[in-house]
Amino acid sequence: MAIKVLATGDLLFTADFPEEYRAIRKSLDAFLEDCDLKLTNLETNLSEFGSFANQYSGGTWLNTRKELFPDLDSFGFNFYGTANNHCMDYSYAGMLSTIDFLDAQGRAHAGTGRSLAEAEKPAILRLKDGKRAAIFAVDASMARPSMAGTASNAFAPRPGVNYLRHETVYTVSEKDLADLKRIAKTTAINFARDGDIATGYCLPDPEGVFVFGDTTFTVNPEVPLSRCNEKDLCRLTGNIRKAKAENDLVFLLVHCHDEEGTSSVTPPAYLKEFCRAAIDAGCGAVFGGGCHELRGMELYHGKPIFYSLGDFIYQGMRVELLPPDFMEKYGVDVDAPAKEGLRVRSRDGKIGLQTNEKNFLTVLPKLTFEGDEMTDVTLLPVKLGFKTNHEKLEGLPYFAEGTEGEKIFQKYQKLSADLGTELVLEQGYIKVKR
């Protein structure tokens, strides 16, 4: 029997849904209705602001009161990924509150935990005909202090996120490398690093490599701009192989803010490396997010990699509270409403993610599987409320029909063609060209 799988972009969910939204979302709900798996990334914490805010955040400190969860849950999601750069905005207490709340609601989740062993563990969902699906969630854009840790005989494990680290190396000419070394000597930018190398706290640079400040350069043209940390790649793909051996289907959500070169829609080399390795290890599909806009779809060995599905809910201007760290950065009184801090940051609504329509466009992929074989891909073009007259409808999704749907198709067609995938628009739905 066929299994239908749907995934969304990021849920930057911070506020309630207005009554008027019920009618607007009917076509969207109909598309979700027959899906066996509904996967999404929860890019907020669920708590009552009972803990201190972390010193760092994913950009904006995100937290949503638990009483609002029924609005979100009305979409019928049966898996919430929690591995993203906001999971530690309210430190360990905020992250653990989210985990505990999802557990209490009986909602499957993965990506964070009280240890690395818990954070990297997949959620297992039972499907019809006794089939089972394993779902992983990984964060590739995390702050290092958010990384979950392992236990030893002497130490307890560290709560945190399931992570993928990477290295970035810039290729330059021999002359440029010599110039960098000269500048480093003149400015003494590497004085502390040189001292650490001399005393054994840091390893020497390999032949043909030079670290300038915090940036690594090489003269080897065969070195990719970015590549996965080998230990993390081995750990994560090993977990996928094990899950595939024990379950019928495996899926992966990966959160990544990085780009390649000067284009925000170009997935970095390390992300491509990881996603393809995940498919090789047994994933039926990889669903990406993090960069707040669409990136294209690649078909790799017949399995789809969605490098970014953008946002599915974007309520970034309806954040309820923001900590002193945020307010002080923008010269706002620490006790001012969050709305005032956001207004100042956006320069009265002139800049920011909320001012660019590209961050309010997405697609919803619905995949049909017969055993391991994917037999159909259908994508629903979706737009989020953008510059509406109703503040509470801002950032909420609806089925984009007519010229709005055509606009999203044209954008997604170009992004996917750059990755070797041809798409067509059929009766309002986006399909893979056969």
C-alpha cells in the first residue's frame, strides 16, 4: 500500500491564528489531509518564558507560549523537528521545556535531547500495514555551545542539538597566500594562534594551508570550498544505515543557513555532500530549511533532496518578548515591548526578512512511496501572507493559485533546473517532468 509523505519549511510560529484564517487555509488543509507522514521543523521554543534568555540566539530570540500550540497542531503534523539554530535561545530550560511539552502532547520529535545519544536518535512512526518510518533532524548551522555531548565514566552527558560541523577552506594563488602571510606578520593577527601552536594547544597548519585569523586558505585547487566534518558525517550516516535496516522508510530534516559564494539560494558544497551521503545511506528523501527562502530540488539516485523549503509560517514580527541582549544591541530600553525592538532593527520596516517577498514563498512536497520506490512527487505552491491589511494574517500559509502559483513555479523551476531537475506546472500543481 502506498505511503504519502509531506514536509514543510520552517515554522517560525510565535502567535495565534485569527478566526479569518480558517477559510483561507481550506485548500491547503485538503492537500495535507491524505498524508501518512506530515513532517515539519519547529523553529521556536515552547515555554512560558520561565527561564533566562541565552547570551546568544539564532538571530531573534524565539519562544511561543504552550497555550498557542493547538493553532499549530491544527495542521495535523505528526513529526516536529527541533534541530535548528533557535533551539537554545532560552538555554537548556527552554529546549527541555519544548521536548517535555511535545512528549506530553504525544507528538513525535527528534533533533534535540538530554544527550547526544538522545538528540541523534530518530523518531519512529508506525504507519499503515505495520510499516515503520524513522525520522532524523540535524542542525548544520548551530552555535558550538548548543551541541549535545556524550557521557563518560566521570561526566554526565550535555543536553543540546544533533549537529553536523563543517570546514570552509578558500583556494588562492601562491602569491595571494604569500601576501596573506606577510599581512599576518605585519598586523600580528596570528600572534595568539602562533603561541597556541608553539605550546601544543593548536595543531600546526598542514602543508599548503594557512590560517589567517579565523579563516583558512589553501593553494590546492582540488579542495572544495566547504566539506563535512568526517567524524560527524560518519556518525550521522551510520545512524541512518542502522535505522534503514530496522525500518521501512527513513527521512531526514536538515537545517542550514550557509550558502556557496555570493548567492543565498546556492546550497554549500558540504550540504550537498551530506544530503547525498544520507540518500546513499538509506534516506528516502531529505528536507532542508534554515535560510528562509526556497532552494531547488535535486533528484539524486531517484530520491529527492529539497535543499531548502523556506518558511511555512513566518511570524517574525509578532514575537511576544525579547531579552535585554536584543534591546541593548539596538539602543532600545530593555523593558520596551518586543514590537519596538523589532521596529528599530527593521528601520521602521524598511529592511529585514519580513520586507522581502521571497521569504514568503514556499512549496509543499507530497511524495508517494510504494515500498522503497518513490512513485510520485507533487508540489503545492504556497504563499504566506505578505504585507496584508490584517496583521495577524502576516506569515500564515495558503494555496497560491493563478498568477501567484505561476510566479512560485517559475522561481522553483529555475532553482531546480540549476540542480538538474526539470519541473512542469499541471493544473496548479508542480510536478517532475517525466
